[in-house]
Amino acid sequence: MNEKTRIEKDIAMFEENLQKLNDKTSKLHNNKIVELATQYYEDSKYYLEKKDYFTAFGCINYGHGLLDAVLKF
């Protein structure tokens, strides 16, 4: 799998996980950690568009890590 495809897959997975969070409770949508994770997600899409795959991959991974923390705690 090439870099672009991998990042696109991770972005789609982030969107699915964010939807799961939003389905659980609307209070989490206003959570500052979720907001930060969403900002990293948006940054990832921006860098993907610019073909800066290294930065895009890093951003989406930070976003995933933050969402994982919220889901677990």
C-alpha cells in the first residue's frame, strides 16, 4: 500500500471512530481533546492535499491517539 492510500485509509478510520464517539454521547463532541483530535484530522487532510505525506501521516496518528484516549477513559 502506498503512502497516499494508507493516509486516506487512516482518515476514513478516524471519521468512523469520531462518529462512534458522537453516537455514544453528544457531550464528548464538545470535549477539548476531541476538538484537538479533529484539528489534527483537518491538518492531515490539508497536508495530504499538498502531498506532504510524512506530515499528513503524523497528524492523523496524533488524532487517532487522542480519540483512543477519550474512548478508553
